[in-house]
Amino acid sequence: MVPTYVMMGCVLYFFAIIATALIGKRQPFMDHIYEPGQLTAEELFGDVVKSMFTLFQLMTLDSWTGFARPLIAIESWTAFFFIFFISVAVFVMMNLVTAVIVENAFAENKSEEKELAVRLEREKEEELEDLKNFFLQVDIDGSGSLTKQEFFKATKQRKVRQKLRALDIMPKDIDELWDILDSGMGELKAEEFVHGIRRLRGEARAKDILRLYKEVRQFENAVEQVEGHIKTSKNRLENVKLQLTRCRTDIAAFTRTIVRAKEAVKMAAQTQNMT
């Protein structure tokens, strides 16, 4: 930001020197009779300081036509001077200042994001360390793995219950907690325990997750029962199909037997007639 303000000051100083020489010290502006209450060229551009202040007002576009138009009426070329200054100071310099401010804002935002990422990573490491210590506290025999018996025995301790409450896990939810953490092996390693507990910490409440997990388990059991019924029905249909095939074979054999019997009866009748 400082180099930008220095550049603006240099631009104002450069144009102030030109304005003082071309407007403030020129005879046509000094000899002109101004209206009462109207600022003269001497008051506006009499020296470099006055010129810088006037040009700064012009750069802000604050009522600049009030002093520019009378000077343009005296010397029309001053219009090109004012337009050129506005083009440089307002359209170029101010856009440059805006770009610098935006760039600094983005840089500060990136810096804050990096600091936030570092803080979150530090908090994550502290949380993992805290959960590992909690696992060691629950692992009574110190074997590095937690069984269901150890877990429920540890949850009877006051400190463990307080820690679970801090994790928003109430005593009535402890029975379902093991079902969530256990992957079916019957015991938990430290990593499984830590990541399982961390999954319960978030925007959703732990008891809501427990309830949802219970409903999912019930849904899975219902789906398994339906799949079992479908499999049983499929087996029954296969049996019916097999029985129908056998029945069709038996009917075909019976039909052939009937045909042969008819032929035998017919032949016997013909033989009897010939006799």
C-alpha cells in the first residue's frame, strides 16, 4: 500500500508543477476578472501545494466542474489538461489502488486460511492425543486392544462417564456405542477406537448418530430377512419347476403307454376277427 500512495503523491506533484506553470502563473488567468465568490487561478494553482490540493479534489471528482469550467472558458486547452489528468489519476491510478487493495485482501485471506488450517491441524492432533489417552484409560489390562467386557467395565468408572458426557454420549447410549465402534471382530484397536469416536464428533449430535445407526441396523436386518425369503421362494420355485418337469415326463410316458395299449387292443381285435 505504501508504494501506491507514494506513486499517487508523485503523480500529483508532477501534474501540480505543470498546472502551476501553465495555469497559476500565466498572464491570461491572472488578468481575468472573476465573478464575486469565484476562486481565481492564483488561489487554485498559485503554487505547487495549492495545485496539489486542487488536483486532489479533481482526482476525487468532487465538484471539480465548479473551478474547471471558468478556467476552460478563459483558455480552452485547459480542458484537455483536466481530461488527461482525470484519465491518468482516476481511471489508471485509482484502478491500480483498487487492484492493490483487493490483492492485499486476498493475501490476508490466504494468510488467515493458512493460519486456520494450521490451527485446525493442531487441534486435530491434540484431539487424537486426547482420545488415545482416553483409550489407554479404558483399556484396563493395557493389552492395546479393547474387548466388550473391558469397555462396559470401564464405563462404570466416573471419569470415563464424564469423558463420554463431554463427547455428548449419555449413559443410555453406551450400549449402542459398542455396536457402532465394533466392526464385528469383538475387540477394538486404538486406531479403530479413536477414529470411531471422532466420527461421533461433528455437527450432528452423538445420540442422533446412535439412533440413526440403530435404524440402519434394523433396516439391514429387514433387508436380510427379505433376501432370505426371496432365496427360499426361489428354491421353492425351482422345486416346483423340477416337479412340473417330472410330471410332464410322466404324462408323456403315460401317453405313450396308452397309445401302445390301444395299438395292442386293436391288433388283438383284428387277430380275433381273422380267426
